[in-house]
Amino acid sequence: MKKYIFASMPIILGVLSFLIFMVKGSNVAPDGTLEEPFFLIPIGFLLLFIGFICVVGVALISINKKTQYVK
């Protein structure tokens, strides 16, 4: 069970980065430039992708080990 929690940590961090982006928001500086934490969006997508790959990989390995014990 711990392996699934460890594998799902990137998913949690990805969702957290999207939430931080939404809470922090964006504003316009006095000189007219837009200030926003745009870097959180690609990091969030990357972490979500890595997390889903890890969870699927751990699940496949777990299923593979169970089928080896049955044989």
C-alpha cells in the first residue's frame, strides 16, 4: 500500500501546483507588465504525467507479481 502512496505523490504535487497558481493569481505591475506564476502550469502537467505513469507502472508490476505466485 505504501508503494501506491509513494507513486501518487507527483499527482498530489501537480494538483497542488495548479491550486497555488489559481490562488496566487496574476496582476499588472505599474509599468504595465503582467506578473503571474506561469511556471506552475507546465510543472503541474509534468508532475501529473509522471504520477500517472508511476501509478500505472506500480500497478502493472503488482499484477505481474501476483500472477507469478499463482502459477
